[in-house]
Amino acid sequence: MKHSPKAQHWQNVTGRTAAEPSLAQPQIPHLPYEATAIGIIHINAQQCITYIHPDVAQILNLDAELVQARLGTAIAQLPLDQHPDLAAVLQRVFAREVLSGERIWWRHALAQPILLEIYSTPLKEPSGDWAGAIIIVRNITARQEAATAQQHLMLALEERSTQLETAAQVSRATSSILSLDQLIHETVHLVRERFGMHYVGLFEVDASGEWAVLRGGTGAAGQQLLAQGYRLPVDEGSMTGWSITHRQPHLASNVGKDEIHLTNPLLPETRSELALPLISRNAVIGALTIQSAQEAAFNADNIIILQAMADQLANAMANARLYEQAQREIAERIRAESQLSASKSQLEHLLSISPAVIYTSTTTDPNTLTFISDNVVNLLGCEAADLLESQSAFLAQVHPEDHATLRTAHETLLQNGNASVEYRLQTTGGEHRWINDRKQLIDASSQSPQGIVGCWIDITESKMADNAIKRLNRELVLLYRASRALAASLDLGEVLTTVTEEMQRLLGVSACSVWLKDEHSEDLICNYASGPASGPLRGLRVVPGRGLISWVFKTGQSALVNDMRSDPRHDQNIAHMTQFAPRSALCVPLRSTKGNIGVLEVVDTTPDRFMESDLDLLGSLAALAGIAIENARLYEQAREDMHTKSMLLDEINHRVKNNLTAIMGILSLEMNRAFEGPQDYHATLCDIQNRIQSITTVHNLLSDTQWSPLPIARLAEEIIHVILSATPLRENIKVQVRSETTPPDADAPLIAPQKATGLAIIINELTTNSIKHAFNVNRQGHIKLHICSEQASGRTHTRLEFRDDGSGWPSDVLNGTRSSIGLRLIRMTVISPLRGQLELYNDQGAVAAITFES
């Protein structure tokens, strides 16, 4: 390519000046960009490398894969014999020392030594323990070499003319600036002022390398050009582009005669121009254009000084850019560390309050835990370190029966990548807790998963509730079957057989027995028994005041004995006589309309065999058995006088069957609903017992009146007081029963025997509802029953209004959307057998009005 005469003259000038030893610049090596990078290394509390920034390999002139392979390596395992300076620095890091700009030489067998600047900051756990350190490694070889070269240059410039001193002043002013924008702005203005130039502009090559973009300009023209985003192509079409392309200065002593000078309308006074390339580390990063209003304003000395200044400016720009990059990386690292610390704190907080226990283990030995969250102490009572101290620590807590379950779950985990298993863990108190263990492989998509992560959730209460509900449902089914079996027979022998068989089936005990009072004495006779000592027990008599059975019969209270050997009420003579020594016992009284008629007993050879729920269950069966036994006795008595009391016997059978049918219907309704737990089941048994007691009360009243119609007021009072006697609120609730007739001299309203049981069930449900929902122990309550009867045309129509002064019926009861056992019983009974109508409303409390023909 041909150059203009001016360009050729410039080449001759530079060639001549370069040959002068006194003016020649010292040679500064140009290093690649990667040699100036900043690398970050993280060391954990075990002095192992856990993170290496990719730039570390470039800084140390090592293979990147070799460096990354050191992840997880202990520092003590690294070959540091050839780098004693580095080993000494690492010892200071391990001593928790903060390093700020420690310099050492890194010597490599295949490359020149590198000067490293090392920063180190220790990391701490929230507890204050040392958690490792962050090490920042920076290659400052180029900066050191540049600083050394600058010192040599300043020594040479001291011998130069005043122009060299001026250039040095400009260089010193700009070398202290680390902000790139400020550096460019200060440089162009200093050059213009100190050298008396018309205009100075600085161009920077963009990322594409195709354009030189104006980054700084002086005066109003510079501001306008910057606002326009002025740029020039990197080619030979302009002095700036030529200088960048050829990496050489270009001088136009007379711009009007220069072929490649571009005239700028904003700079009409320009007469001469010098374009200098900005070269840093062997890369052209831009160009400096210096323009004067005089022709031939630049001589050889000016060019040498300005070119040296441009070289320093290029290095200063590169250093400023590196500084800004380092600042950004440091800020990003600080932000990342802050986020990591915050995330870690949040995770630790979540783990501390979470009911789930998080753990990790290896795939090769899943029963060896590598981590477990501290909240394991809330589950098992032991510290996390106790389960990490040995390979067998976790497995020792697992129930022996669940070891096979764990092995099967691990096989499923390896096949599917996840698994869920339930097993038992022993606490420090010796009890076992059921846990649901949900686990999955870490990085399950790879052929070699990194480990196992899982969580434990305590499901002990849920397990117990499920087992209790299953047991309660099973017992309710058995109780229902027992009621049907008792209702199916009126033979006393069959009834007693059924009672003992159902007791043994319900509770799964060793032996059962039924003791009935002798009609001619106060003795109790074992009428039926099952189990190992059933033969000797049958027909055995117990005199009053002797043994547990006698105590239960006399007091009318149930008894639960967990160890009969230590109970003073137990008669040891019976054990010696029967050669059978039970350890646990349940005894409940058998009641009829005439009071206690006997005792129901179940025993087992295991101590602490029974619970309170077993006592409630046996009490329910005893209530059914008492009715069945009394009915069977009545039936036997009726059979003995069949001819004289055949009509009465038919009525008794009918009433008994109706009563038992009502009981079975109530049990069937209760069975069809879901129980919410043991307390709900206990409350249900109490309700069933109250209903059966109400039926028994009606049975007693009818029996006393020889199955004649009953006064409604008397029936209502009896039922209400029977229900209230079983509640602690009985002293707080006042009952008022009032009866009216039309005409006033008519007889008091009566209820037919076939309708009496239904009316008793309705009053029982209404009274129970008031006790549960209308009253509490802190206030007085009232129950009012108003009975109005009207006789006309030989028929009696009765309206019964049942009131309490509670909060009234809920809206879902009034609008018919609520469905409960009590409400269903009331509605069904009003329809049949009363064949009446029911009305529910609120009037200073809940009101239930029933209209029927009595």
C-alpha cells in the first residue's frame, strides 16, 4: 500500500528517534488478558478445596482439568515442596489470619515466574467456629512490570526537557485514576491544557473490533460529538482508523494536504493532527487524536512524548478496566456470599422449626448417615452427633422387626430413584416412634448418584389414631352382632352362652363368666363360664362381702384391675379352687329394672391387659345383657303361667322385641358413621348407654303398670331425670313439666305402650342435646316441658313442647341441612311409631314441638 508523503515522513521521524539510545523507551512485555485475571478459591473447615474459579488455572499457567480435579483435595495432600512461599501463606490462612495483598512468586517449570497478590478472609459459622476461608489470587505480574517500566521511564524523563516534565505531569495525574470514564475525561482535558492543543479526542475499539467509538472529547465540539455517539470505522479511511489498523502513529502537519484526513464541520479551525494508537498488552484498544489550530504543530520530541504518554494511557485504561472488572467481581462475590449466608440462615431456621427431620446418606451404605438436622432431638431425644458418630448408630435405633423393611425400601430407591417407607425408631426414653421416611437419590439421572437425601415425619399419633379407629369399628361391629344375638333368643341359657361368647370375642381374653344373684338368698352364683376354669366355676357360689365380684355387685361400680395379686378385693380361694390364677380383670354390674341382678367378669393371664375403653365396651355389653337376661327371666316366668298370662306374655315379647329392635337400629345408625377418634367413640358409647337406659326406664314403667298406657308427664319426668343424673350439670339445670287438658276436667294425657318407647327416645335425644349444647357448668339452665292435650270426637290430640334457655338451634338444623344421629332418631321416631309432626324453632332458646295422636 502506498502512503502519503506526510505518512512516509512520519515513518522516517520515528525510525530516526528510535535509534537514539538516550530517547529509546524501555521494553515492556505485553501479556495476554488471561494473565491478569483474578481467581477465587474456597477452603472449608477440613482444609479441603471446595471451589476453584476457572481463572485460577490461567493465572497459575496450569491445565484447567488438573486444577478442577483438585476439588475436594485436602491442602496437606498438595505437592507444595516447590512453593515454600505459598505453603507459608496457606499456614497463615489456616491460622485464621486476614491477608490483604500478600505477594509471592509462583514458579512453574515450563513458564516464567508470576508475581501473585493474595487476599484471604476467614469464614465463621453462626456459632463462631471457623468454617474455612475465601482466597483471592490476582496476577499482578503485568502491573508490577508496568510499574517497573514506568519507574525506568520516569528516570529517563527526568533528563529530558520541560516538555517531558509536562507529559509526566499528565501521566501522573491520570495514573492515579481508577475509574475508566473519569480517566478518559481527565486525560483529554489535561493533554489539551498542558500542550496547548485546539482539540483532543479519545476513541475506543468496540467489542466487534469494527468501530472506533468516541469516548472522550474536549470543548463544545467534543460534547456534541459524544451526544451524537460519534464513531469511525476501523479501516484506512481516516487517520484514527489507519492508526488503529497499522498500530502506528499518523501525522498530518497540514490537514488540507493529507489524503486520509476527515474534515469535521464541528472543528473547522484544525490545521494539524496527530493520531496515536492506544496499545496495551500487545492489543490496540483505541486511538488518541490531538489537533492543533497551527500547521506543523508537532515535532519529533512532541511525537515521542505523546506516544509514550499514549502508551501509559492505554495501560492506565486497561488497569482501570481491570479494576472495575475486579470491583464488579468482588461485589458480585460479596453479594453471592451474603445471599448464601442468608439462605443458609433461613435453611437452618426452617430446619429448626420444621417437624420433618432432614438427613443424607451414601448409596453404598444407606444406614450410615452423613448429615442429619439438629431438630432430630425433638423426635428421638438425642443429638444429631449421636447418630453420626458410627456406622451402626442409626441402625441401632431401628426396631429389629423393621430391618427387612428398610432393605426392601433401599432396593426400591435404587430402582425408581425415590421411595417411601414406614418404620419405628427408638427414642432415648425407650419408646418407639413411627416415622414416614421419604427418600430420593441425589442426581438420580446420572449412572452414579451422589448420595441419598430424605426426611423423617413423625406419624406415631396418626398410626395410633388409625389403629384405635379400626379397633373401635371392629368392636362396634361385634357389639352390634351381640345385640342381634341377644335379641334373637329369650332362653336364659342361650342368652348366657351368647353373652360369654361375645365377651370373649370382643376383648380376646382368657376367660369370661356371668354371675347372677340367687332369688332365695344374697349369694352370687356363676351361671355360665368359659375358659380354662369354666367347669369348676359353673355353679360356684360367692357369699356377700367376699371377693371382687361381690364388691362390684354391692357397690354397683365397675372395676378394672391390672394386677389381681396386689388387689385386696381379689378372693385367692377361688384361684386355688379352680387352679386358674388370672392377673387382669374387668367386672361390671348387670342391671335390670329391679336393680343389680348380677356381675359380668372377664379375666386374662397378662397383667395390665385392659384399658378404660375396654371397661366402657364391657359396660355397653352388660347393659344389653341385663335387658336380655331380664327378658329371658320374664319369658321363663311367663311360660310357667302361660294360660293365665298369655296376653301379658305376648305384650312382653312384643315390647322386648321392639326394645331390642330399637337398640339394634340405634347401633346400626352409629355404625354407619365415621368416628374421629377414641374420644368420639367413648362419647358414642355413653349416648348408646343413655338411650338403652331410657328404653329400660320405659320398660320398667310399663312393667309396673302391667303394660297399661302411661301418663306422658310421668314418663317425661322419669326420662329427663335419668339423663340428668349421669351428668355433672344435674345441680345447675332446673326441670319444669306442665300438663294441660281441654276440657280442663279431662283426664291427664296418656301414651299407648306401643308408642311409649318412641316418645322416650325423643325426650332422651332432646335432653342430651340440651346438656351438650345449651348449658355449661358456669350458668344455670332450665328445661321446660309443656304438654297440651285436646279430646274431641273420641280422640285425644297431644302437643308436646320441649324448651331450653340456651343459644337456640343452629341455622343448619333449622333449614334441615345438618344430619346427625340424634336428629335422625327424633325425625324417624316422630314419623313412626308416633305418626306425628315435628317442628323446630327458636324462642328464647331451642324449642322442639311434637304433635301426635296419643
